[in-house]
Amino acid sequence: MSLFLGRDEIAEITGRKQKGKQIEQLRKMRIPFEVNALGNPVVLKGYVETLFGGVDRKLPVNSARADFNKRLNAGEL
């Protein structure tokens, strides 16, 4: 099970197929993401589940983003 949304899932929530347009739409939707070395947006699955009400989590948005960045910078992701 991946921590991140797959390409199809990102296309589904953004309504866009091109990565540049996906990035633009994610910004409009205020969904935090990072861009990987291939230029693809990378979105935490847990954040989107919480945002759309699929999971009841007590994790504040800023904490989720900080944890994502910490793990990314540590080379875990």
C-alpha cells in the first residue's frame, strides 16, 4: 500500500491528465504536494482521505506536511 496517490487518482481528483495542469489544479484546490524528479505531483494519500472525509484523523494539515517534508528530505521517500 502506497503512502501516495497514484497517477490515475491524481488525474481523477484534479480532472486533468497533463502533469502541469494537475499541478495547477492542485494549487487551486489548495492540496499540498511536492514535485518529484520526473516533474510529477506527489500527494499524500492520507491528506486527501482526511480532506474528503474518508478517514477520521486527528493530524493537523501542517503536521502532515511537515512530516512529509521531513521524510522526503531524509531520503525515506
